[in-house]
Amino acid sequence: MMAAQVDASALTDVLDGQWSELRSRLRKQMTGARVVDRHHDLTTEAHRAQVWDGMRVLVEADYPALGFDPAYGGEGDVRGAVVSFQMLGYGDLSLMVKAGVQWGLFGGAVQMLGTDRHHQRYLRDIMSLELPGCFAMTESGHGSDVQHLRTTARYNNGSFILNTPDDSARKDYIGNAARDGRIAVVFAQLDIRGRQYGVHAFMVPIRDHEGNSMPGVRIGDCGRKAGLNGVDNGRLWFSNVRVPREALLNRYGDVSEDGTYTSLIENDSRRFFTMLGALVRGRVSVAGSAGSATQRSLTLAVRHAETRRQFQRPGGDAEIPLLDYLAHQRKLLPALATTYALHFAQNELIAMLHDTQTAPEPGERDKRVLESRAAGIKAIATWHATATIQTAREACGGAGYLAENLLPSLKADTDVFTTFEGDNTVLLQLVAKGLLTDYRDNFADLSPLATARLVAGQLISPVLERLPGLIIARPAMHDRTWHLDLFADREQHVLAGLARRLRTAASSDKDPFDVFNDAQDHVLRAGRVHIERLVLEAFVAAVRRCADPAARDLLERLCDLYVLSAVESDRAWFLEHGRLTPPLAKRVVAEVNRLCRHLRPHARTLVDAFAIPEQQLVTELG
């Protein structure tokens, strides 16, 4: 056991990082806010109304202003905006998602894809909630393959005419559409005199001020969902809906009165992915909110495990706390270590986002690296949330199944995080694609055929040339250099193996689609191990920044647990590739057990350090 108990606030300082003042202010606002976070017994309409009231409270607190341009009443703080979304993840996730739709997706699209004419006309009303809106990208038949959406916008005599060709092209799962939204940013294929210019975004009114559907717009309600029922997800169809030429969000492409199309980016595909890259903030926000929900579930589960007692020691008369059992420690403490690691990686990602989006002329490589990292961390963080919240529910037994104890709603509300703002499987392929093509301009085209063509063109050769020889190490369990080298070595080996596999297949007579499709298991592993290496490096950097010696020592042991539990879960790969011998693999398992016992006395301190407002933790779980 460590010699000194640690002050949770010292850990909070490390977790909060450079946003300590902002997080502290937001915690105080949440503690004193009128926002209600109990909804398990509400009807869908009552929950939606409650969330709408919560949106008004956020406006009163000037919450939306953080991320918008100061010229229109904002604060221009990209980092602060994302951190504030993350903090909302400690409460009702329907409110977080609703706020994300209004000010992140809808407002963000207007800000990032529009120009001065749109900013002047819309941004103030978006911030004040006078203009509730939607982000209408996904269609029933096209979710991940956004480039091939089928909604059309045909230019005709100074206007765009939008149409939904059939039900598979309806806009689906659109937040704010079923009840509150009055205008939608609609993504559609631009057609000028029969020439296709790819997907563009248009401001399309869908309701008037009285809430009636606009002519040619049909609105449907997606109805009751597994979770997030405070969000009014709906469906949209368009039938000859005419909007003025100025409705085009024209930062990356414009149409003159006579129908002439102009863009600084000539290539349609590159223009499209540049446009999507401008909206990367959504993925960063989802990853952060998933982390907050995970922290909340672990806090509830650890508190319960410290107070709930079962069975007696032989000859004893006192029952034993659940957290004294190694099996229970193994459920919660490795997950807690990973949650810390992902939190530190999220902090670095937010800083990268801010630097890139506020730079006068961000470099193309910087933007691609940001997009890749945001995709990967979103995937890993949301999968971790799904698994950890389920573990926390099980760790609380029957009490964890009661709606009043919050874990069921956390489980239901976060489940969709793995597929919105990008399906996680597709996002990891994006990460691997970026590694293979060295962040070339077209790396974001995720179609199997496009990837196979890159392989056939031998763009992967530089990958093989730049990788060093692989080294087998036999280290001490707590050697941080070994930890870092082990994760880096695994990433390099997986990537080199994938490159060789694809190049060999591409030189054969195999169909290009089959070349990529046959290697998807390898592609996904390459994306995952790359992100796990980045997450470890973020954890190590955070530990080094910790000024309090006792807190730093505790974080060092927690980092050990993160590393060794990750190695334990991937023992098969490390053994198959000679990175672990069987005796060393057994030592890893034993060391995970020892670290769990070592950290057990500090479990409550580690979750208290999240500093979740106490009103968000009021249950009967302990």
C-alpha cells in the first residue's frame, strides 16, 4: 500500500488540465442549475419538454456562446465549447445531445461551412435558441457513405430545388426534426444543368413560426428509442422545395446567378472531404461526453462496492465489502485506469482541435492528423463506455438494474454513441487508411475500391521503408520505457504486416474489392493499436505534469495497470509474435492482480477526483 493517502483535488487538477478554471465554473453552474436529470418515468413528450426547458437554462447561463465567433456575440473558445459538452455528459445525455445538435452540429455547420452572409443572418438567433435547427445529413439508405447521398438540389433560375427521390433517400434520425426544429442544414447532391458537383449543404426552412410544416416538406417522428428520448429525432422528405441561391453554405463552393459554379478546391472528392473535416468537432465532443458518462457509472459502482457487503471471513463476524474481492477489483479498476487514460488523450485532442481550427492557415497534414485522431479516439472511447457501463451495472447487482439508480439510462443513452458521428468500425478503417497513405489528400475516401486502388498504385511502399527493425524485450514490469516501446513496436509490426499483405494481394489477379475486404480484420487492428499507443503516451505525459508527489505516484501505478491490463487482454498477439514468453505472460497476469490490490484503498479517491457534481450522483447505490 502507498505510504500516503492522496488528496482527490490534486488528481482533479491533473484531470482538468489547462481548463481547470472553466471546469470549476461549469461545475458550479451545474450544481446551482434548474436542469433536472431524472427522466426514467417520463413519457416521451414530457421528457422532450423537460429537455427543451434545460436548453433555455443553458441559454440563460450563456453556455452556447463559448464556441462561436466573437463578432456575433460568442467567445471564440473552441476548447471551451468542447469541454462544456463534455461536462454536460455528467447529466441527462438527452440534453447533451440536444445541445450538441443545436449548437454543435447545426450552429457549427453554419459557422464552418457558411460565410459572412450566413453568420450575420443566423448565428445570434442560433445561440439564443430563437432559431432551433437540425443537421440533416444521414439518409435511410446512406449513413457512413455520405458521399453518395441521394437527396438532390437542382439549380434553377436563382433557386435550388430540393427533392427526395424515394424513401431510402429520406433524411433519418435527425435530432430536433420531430418537434422543435424550424430550419435544417440539408446535405444534398448539387446539380447544375445536369452536371453533378457532389454533396453540398443548404439552409432549408422546415417549419414556420407556428410550427407548421413548410410547403413541400414532410416531417415524421422516429418515435420511442432505446434511449435519449428527450431528443426529438425525426425524418424529413422534400418535394420540389425551393430555396434561394443564398441558402447554399458557400465556404467551399458557390453558384453565381447565371449558374456558374466556383470553388477554390477543383476536385469534387477532395472538396467534399475538406467540408466534412471542418465538422470534426462533433466527433471530439461525442468522445468527451462518452468519457463523462463512463466516469459517472464508475463513480456509482465504486461507491456501491465500498459500502455493499457480502459474506464473512472464516471466524469473523463482519461481512466483507465487495471491493475487497479481487474479482470485483478486476471488474472496476482496469476500466477505471483506461478511463483516466482516455480522459488525458481527450484533453490532448481538444487542444489539437483548438490549435487547428483557430490557426490562420492550418496545414493540410495537421487537419488530416486531427481528423484521424478524432475518429480513432471517438471509436475507442465509445466502445469503452459501452463495455464499462455494462460492467458497472453488473457490479451493482440488482440495484444496478433499477431505473432510479441511473445505470440503466446511462447504458441506454450511450449505446448509440458507437454508431453516430461515424460508425466505429468505419472510423477505425479511416485511421488505418491514413496511416497507410501517409495522410495523402484522398485518404478519407473510405470505399474499399478506392483503398484497393491506392494499394495497387503502391502508395504503401514508404510504410515498409520507414519502419525500424522489431525488437523483443524482457523488461521489469514497471519499466515505462518498455511499456512505450511495446505499444510502439506492436503498432509498427501490425502496420508493416498490413502493408505487405495488401501489396502482395494487389500484385495478384484478385479483384480490387476483395483485396481490401479480405484484410479488414488487419485494417481494424492497425487502427486500434495506433490509437492505444497515442492514449498511453497521453497518460504518460499527464503523469509527468503532475506536481503533487503523492498524486503522481498514484497515477504512475494507475498507468501501470492501464498498460498491463491492455497487454493481458492482447496476450494472444504478444505471444504469437514473440513479444512475451509464456512465463512473462503469466507474470503480467499476476502483476495486474497485484496492482488491483495495491490500488483498492485509493479507488474512492480516484473516482472522487472526477469531481462530478454531487446532485448527479444521488442514488441508493452508496
